[in-house]
Amino acid sequence: MQQIINFVIRNKTFLLFLLLFSVSLALTIQSHSYHRSKFINSASALAGGVYGTFNSIDKYFNLKDQNKILVEENKRLRNELFNLNKPIDTSSLDNIQSRLNYRITTAEVYKNSYSSTNNYLTINKGKKDSIKEDFGVISPKGIIGIIDNTSNNYSTVLSILNTNSKINAEVKATNHFGSLEWDGKSPYLTQLVDVSKFAPIKIGDTIETGGQSAIFPKGIGIGTIEKFETDISGDTYNIEVKLFNDMTNIGTVYIINNLDKEEIINLESSVDD
Amino acid sequence: MTSFSGELSLRFIALLLVQVVVCNNINFLGYINPYIYIVFIFLFPIRDSRIVLLLISFLLGMLVDMFSDSVGVHAAAAVTLAYARPLLLKMSFGMLYEHQSVKFSNTDIGSLITYVGLGTLLHHFILFSLEVFNISNILLILKKTLFSGIFTIILSILIIVLFSRNKK
């Protein structure tokens, strides 16, 4: 017993180092699975507050760019609005019906990162604004990510520029779907994998969200095909997608709450049983 | 033991704020960020207990982690740097460290660069290995370590030199 105590006292620095290092390592490993530590993230009041203070300064420098983005979106929406005079066919009627099932909240981005391999954004809406985990986040140009952690006033968003992110997406022209991932290299390119090699795709085709997940509505823009190649297995395509969004400059985002999500998930889980 | 004095806590908070508000957003060439908060670990008083240094480094790393949503990565790297510090000091200052008479304010600049350089590369290598967490991306890890490291070394030396000359 004496010897054990002596050993601990003699090596106390090393043992403490080992303890602290393994704690951090355990947290790191845990963070590489989808549901992460609930305690240490920038949705906390401290981090959110600090970012909020400095964001109000930073915002002024980006006003011009953000205005341009909003004007472009307005232009697009006006285009759609004026072209709505056409007789509405039944398929688009169906669309309008389904759009009513989503509730949109706007939020400001307090922190954005894109230089790491696992990027998160911090936004200024949280539980008080009934934001919950797994809501979708989009910008005027395309998708941003999925809500990961929420506190009372802030939330973190798992960016599509995160090696843990997996989002259902499809080729707009042919409806062949795959899974959108990121290899951690360029913030302008993401990868769409597992697309059937029978899909007649070509460079420049538009990629948008598929309707398979209950998180995003179908048809939100993601990007265009930059290049593609067949997978090593030879059965699927790996597609490089050039994002519509400039992920390095995001000011205002929309949070999408699919009001039918619970129903869809219940239905799907009952099918699994 | 002169544990956590006023000047130290001020330095702690200042470096943390500059790190998360300014340095994390530089993104030079898309991915190069300096991590200057390790200056705190470099400049921690040499005579103070190593246990205290380890604990404070862990806290500092965790706070940086909290702000950048990278759970545990910075903490692990900071704790490693804090643990390896005596070795680094011995390698770069030699006899001066043996006699416990290293003063960062008036050392010879060569030793200082060796000390900060080795420490930064060690810290950044651990940091990016854990962040990328994929051994097949070793080239990406090395690239990030090298470029961010150079950036950090330059800024750290500047900070150390500028702020210590004032006090003389």
C-alpha cells in the first residue's frame, strides 16, 4: 500500500497529465459520433454571449455583401411570384400543400467556421424560439446544415462542411439520389456519393435536397456537378458538387421546422418493427 | 508558490478572447489560423508547480474548445504542451534552465525561437491529428501543422517580445 502511494506521489505530474489527456481524448472520440457532448459547445450562454457582443461589430463590415444576397433572393422570389399566373397543374398544387407543413424562423450567424474538418456554426436562436435538434438550416442560396445542440438563446449548427455530416440529396433532372458528405478539403466543394451508375448525369447538373429525410423539404438547392467518377467498386458515382452557397460568408439563415416530422418518423419506425 | 496572480489571470482572459474572436476567424488562404493562446503556456512562470500549469492548460484548452466546437481537441494539445514544457525548456535554454534563471524578457532570441518553435509544432501536430482524426489524411495534417505553425510562431514571438520589452 505504502509503495502504491509513493508511486502516485512520485509520478503525480505524469498521472495528472495522463488523466487530463485521456479525458480530452475520450471527448474527442465521442464527438466523432453524431450526437455529441451536450455540455461543451458554443451554444452555451458564455460563448454565445461573447460571440454576440463581437458579432454586432463584425456585422457592419458585411452589410454590403448580405444586402446583395438578399436582393438576389428577392429577385428570384419575385420571378417565381410573377410566373405563378400560369394555370396551376395538380402536381404543383400538391407542392403548395406540402409547403404549408414547414415553419420558418430566421436567425443570425454569430460564429462561422470552415477551416477545420468538423465545422459548426453558432446562431442566435435557441429553445426560447422553439428551435430543436435536427431542424434544417438553409440560406437564401442553399443548404447550410442541421441544428446540433440548443441552449435557451443559442444553437449550434452541424455544417455541411463537417466530415460527420450526411444529407440526403438528389440530381434534380433525374431524381437519382445519394448522400452528401464532405472530405474536409475545400469549403467550396462537397461530395455526393452512392449515386447509382445508371444515372445519366453530366457536368453542370443541379443537385438539390431529396425528399427522403424529414429534415429538409425536397428541392432546396445545393450546388452543381463539378466533376464525377465511378467509385472503386464500379457500381456508384462519386460526384464533386460545387456549392451554390459561399460557406465562408453567411450572415442570415432560415431554420426549417418540419411540422410533420414526428408523424413521418413514427410511421417509418412502425414499418421497421 | 505564487499561484494564479492578477497579471496571469488578465493574460489568460486576454489571450483567450483574442484567440476566439480574432484569430479563429483569420482563415488565411482558407484554412490557416494562428493559435496564439499557447503563449500563455510558454510564458507561465517557471518556478510555479507543474500540476497547476497542467490544470490551467486543460481549462484554457477546454474553453477554446467550447468556443470553436471542437470538443477536447485543444485541451489534449494544450495539456501535452504543458507536460512537455520542461523538456522543451531544457532543450532550448540548456544550462540557463538548469539554474532556474530563465527570464523570457531578456533571453537570447535564438533560444526563444527554438523554444516557441518546437512547442508550437508539437502542439499543432497533436491538435490537427485529433481534429482530422484520420491517419490516411496524414498529408493534410502535416500541411496544416506546418503552415499554421509558421503563422503561430511568428505571432507568438512578436507577442512575447513586444509585451516583455515594455516592462523593463
